[in-house]
Amino acid sequence: MDKFASLTAFVAVVEQGSFAAAARDLGISRSQVNRQVIQLEDELGVQLLHRTTRSVSVTPAGDGYYKRARAIIEELGDADRDIQSQQIEPRGEIRLNAPQSFGVRHLGPALVEFLSLYPHISVQLALSDQFIDPVADGFDVTLRISEKRDNPSLIEHEIMEAHRVLCASPAFIKEYGRPNHPRDLADMPCLHYGNLPSGNSWRLEKGSEQVLVRVNGILCANNADVLNDAACGGLGIALLPKFIAINHLRAGQLLTVLDEYSAPAIYLSLVYAPSRHLSTRIRVFVKFIQEWFELSDF
């Protein structure tokens, strides 16, 4: 069995949705595609595709195998292009994941500039506030804003620190007063981010002092823009990335509180599998994003 040919046939069937379409895409017969996929299933001892007389669909096991097989094929394609062109001009597609609010507010202009500099590179962008594993979820690169994570199977390229601030509206502060210590937050309405690993517990630091306080309020959301709007509306105190709150802070619609305390640092990072670092398009993208954001006041 030609393993690479079988992988290519399997990936083509999944992406094209049928054996006939895969055969046309590959320029071989339908029976060859069917035989190659069957040989692959026989070797693995796993059914990769559900087949009926009308349709073909991927099995749960086949879906995971498809993502890994596609990555292998693309890596080989990258290697071929690197050797053939000596990387005079990077090309190919970058599948990119980024957080919703950061992507809308700040990533768009960066991508416009990047794509104008590298016209033979295309970007497929998916915005999501959920934690994404770039390998398991089929992305080349994930842009992440979080505390540092120790994952030896991934490269985490730190770009910059993303500062967070505790803030509330002037109307809220007039009604409830300013907290004097983080412990006061437990008795005040707060607005918290649903995707924090610590849940509704905020860890705040001042020098060697560390305080963990459980906060409560009428709104928990997994999007910081929603929390920012709620804080501006006087619903509570929010712990927000500065890049979200900056315009409202400058306009006086939000005021910071407990300025002498800070939350643990979170970082803007690019995360990708070690194998993707070999691709020139990924290298130039990482370098560009680092240069674009490293001077930002977040």
C-alpha cells in the first residue's frame, strides 16, 4: 500500500464529500480512490468513513484522523515549496484562530497590512473566545490572551503583556463607593468573565500580598465587550483587559479602582505546533505580529 496516496485519497473524500468528486480532484478513477481508502482502513483496523448509496460521511475516529492526515500532507507540501522556491516569496494559507473582541478591535488592521505585504499568503480567520488547541482543532496558529500555560507539545511565542484593570462607571462608584481592599469586592456587585480558570474568584496582588476573593453579581459572560458595556451601564465592577476598556477610560465613562492592586499577568501569545514553525509563511506571520503589537499600550 502507498500510505501517502491512501492518506491523500482519504483527505480528498472528506473534503470533497464523495468518492466521485475526490477522484475528479485527484485525476484518478473512483475505484482507485475507494481501494486506497479501504486499504487505509484495513491497515488501521478502524472505519474512517460511513458509506451509503447516497452519501459519504466521516466517522468520529475518521474526523480526528483526517485533521492529522491533512496536517501531514500540508507539511510535506510546505517542504516541497520551500525547496523548490528557496522561499523567495512565502505562499499558502494560514488557518488562524483569535479571541472575538481582540480580533474585531485590533487584529483586522494588522491582517490588512500583513496580506498587502505577502500577496501570495491567504488567511482563514476564525474568532472564538473558547480555548482552542491548534492541532486538535485544525488551526495553524492560535492567537491567545491568557496566563502562561506549560504545554511541551506546542510552541507559545509571547508577544506582549496584556494588562487588566478593575473599573466601574462613575454612577456605580457614586452609589456604592470605592472599594478600599480587594475583600470589599465580595460585598459589591461585580461582573466576571466566564472563561477564567478560577471561575468567579479574582486573585489580586500588591507586592508580596496576595488576595483571593470570590465575587458575585448579576452578570457572568464569556465575552469582555459585554462586560465592558455592563460596567459602563453601572451594573458592577469588572476586571477587564485594558485593550477593551481603554477608550471608555479615556472618555471618563469608566474609572479604575484599587489601582495599587493588580491581577496576575496575561499575555498575548501565538501558539502553534513545533512542526508549523518550519513553514516560512508561519515564520513571517509570527515576526510580523510581534513587530505590530509589541509597542501597543495594552
